Amino acid sequence: MTANNLKSDISYQREQNEKLRRDLADLEEEKDGLVRDTNAQSNIVDRCKEEAEAHRARLRKTEEDMKRLQDTHNTCVMELKAMVERAEELVRKEKDGEVDQQSLKTTLDELVKER
């Protein structure tokens, strides 16, 4: 190889090296952007998971509250049914003459006060 060919080859190699450095710098910058995007997406996923867990906790609490309310409702219904049965029995006794009107009224008032 002649000196001119070597100089030309060296010059070409330098240009190629510089181009590769620029390409590498661009790729590094793109990689950094992708890492930032990935981290941002990961943070979003983490927040979504936390929110989902909070929603599940609120749902469990609501379900527990509904169960308590249903139990309370059922208890009240049973108590009211018992009171109605007792009142019906007292009215029947009053009709049959087993209880006088005043005793019936007093007993019914007591039933209402109990509740």
C-alpha cells in the first residue's frame, strides 16, 4: 500500500469511528429514554396495584357492613314477628274473654316499649 492509500484508509477509518461514536451516543440516549419510560410505567403499575388493593379493602369492608346490616335486619324481622304473634295472641285472648281491655292495652304498650 502506498502512503496515500494508507492515509486515505486511516481517514476513512476515523470517519467510520466518529460515525460509530455518534451512533453509540444516540443509542445510549435512546436507551436512557427507554429506561425512564420503563421506570415511569413501572411506577404507574405500582400505583394501580396499590389502588386496586385499596378498592378491594373497601369492597371487603362494604361486604362486611352489608352482612352486619342484613343480620340486624333479620334480627329485627324476627323480633317484629314475635311481637306481632304475641299481640295477635293477646287480641285473641281479649276476644275470648281471657284478658280485659285494659290489660290488653297495657301489655301492648309494654311490647312497643320493649322494642
